[in-house]
Amino acid sequence: MEGRKRQENNTIQNFRSNKKRKLQNEITTININKSRFQDLSNEIFYVIFEYLDIHHVHKGFFNFNKRFKNLLNNSNLLTKINISTISKSDFDYYYRNIIIRNREHINLLRLSNPFTTDIIFSPTNIILKFISLETLILDNTYVKYLNKIFDYLLDLPKFHSLTISFIDYIESLDIFIQIFRLSKLEYCKIIYKIKNNHYYLFI
């Protein structure tokens, strides 16, 4: 009887010991992997970041530790902002934490949702802070913003490339006269619609 009880106790003790050893091995493996991940060179991380959307890179790494924050702040990743289709809430995060904080260094800005143009160009003089902006691409924007866009772009010292596609119809081609106010413009592509027709305008 006592022998059986002793055997059961030994079995339980061995089970617990094995379980503890397995857990320690798993923790060690996690720590090793974590160490290896953080030991990667900055160059490797920059290559990885290039394959990810900057919105996800910022959310996943910016507040991870000081090293990653410095990596992002000192990279060229935040100078080229290419925002594809995105929700309003995600864009609000993007706008506050990426665009506004890096507006003086952004040289390429691409917006692909109608509401993004309104956010970027509506606040007074916000776009004028984009002093390094060279290229602006607006996909699916509204014609009503065109005059305002041109007014602001006139005052950007390095701006020289514009691409716009409109989501609504153009009533008069006279609005394109405004393009010639942009004396530093080297490239211009405008995709617009008149009734049932599609037109492309290159300058």
C-alpha cells in the first residue's frame, strides 16, 4: 500500500518536474529568439520595413523601444507617404502620428481616399508646412478641391510633380488653366471624366 502511494507520488513529482523543465525550455527558446531578432542589423530592419506598409511599421515598432523609434526617425521611410485605401480611423492615426510629425521632411505624398484630401487641405496653412514636398498624387479626389489645392501648391518651394484623378465629373475645362500658375511644375497628369467619357491630360 505504502509502496504504491510512494510510486504515485514519484510519478506526480516526475510529471511536475518534466512539465517545469519543458516550460523552462520554452522560455529559453523565446528569449533566444527575442535576442536574435533584436540583434539584427539596422540595414536588415530597413529592408524588412520596405516590404510593409509604413502605417503598420509605425504601429508595430515605433513604441517598441528606443532603438526602433530612432530607426524610424532617422530613416527615409517617413519621407515617402503612400496611403492606399484606408479607413477613417486608421487615417486619423496616420495623420496625427506620421504625417503631421514628419510634414517638414515628406517629399512624396499619395492619398487614395476622397476624405483624405479634405483633411490635408482644409486646416489653414497645414499643407504649407510641407516644405520638402516634391510629388503629390491624389487618387479619387473631388473637383471642388482643385482651386484650393493649386493655391497651396504655389507656395511650396520644391514642388514639381502632380498627379490627380477625379471621382466626379468635370463641368468645364477652364479649371485647368490654374495649372499654369504652377511655374515650377515639371510633370502633371490629370485623369478626369466628362459625362460618359474618360480623359487623360498630360503636361
